[in-house]
Amino acid sequence: MDGLTSTVVDHPIGAVIRLSGGLRAGTARVLREAVEGALDGGSTAIVLDLTDVVAEDDLGLWVIPAVAGDAHARGVAFTVCAPKRGLRIRLRRLGGRPFDLTDSRPAGL
């Protein structure tokens, strides 16, 4: 898969960041920049939607707990939506994760 794109959607629960494409070490900055933008914009909650993501390596996945930790440090709730079972399993194996993990998108998306 080629690159990774992000779209930020304002939602009553907070900022929803939809990623699409291949998440790997070389594309993870797209994820980091989207989360940093939502944090700098004053979001009180962030949902990271991985519905359309293919995790191509574990180094790319490690960015998720890192940005979740940044959100946690600012008092911002961080939820990862990962409908694909295999991706949820990989995320759980990262350990020490300061985020909630769900298999469904927020209502209305």
C-alpha cells in the first residue's frame, strides 16, 4: 500500500481522525501531525479511526501509544477505533497503552 492520509472530522464527542492507507514507520508522521493538530486545536477528546488502515509494520503502530500519551498528558481522552480483529490484537500487544480500544465507530460517522 502507498501512503497514509488523514481527515479530521468535528464530532460532538471530539475530533475524529480518520486514517486511510498504509501505516508504517515511513508514514507515521501523518498520524502524529493529525493528532498534534487536534490537540493544538483544543479538542477534549480524540477518536483515531483505523477502519481503512493497513498496519504494515509495528514501528508505525508504536506511534499510536506515543500520541495517546501526549493526549493523556494534556487531559484529552484518546480512543482508537479498530474494526479489524487482527489490528486490535496487535494494538493490545503493544502494552502500556493510555487509550481505549473499540471495534466500532462513533454514532453518526
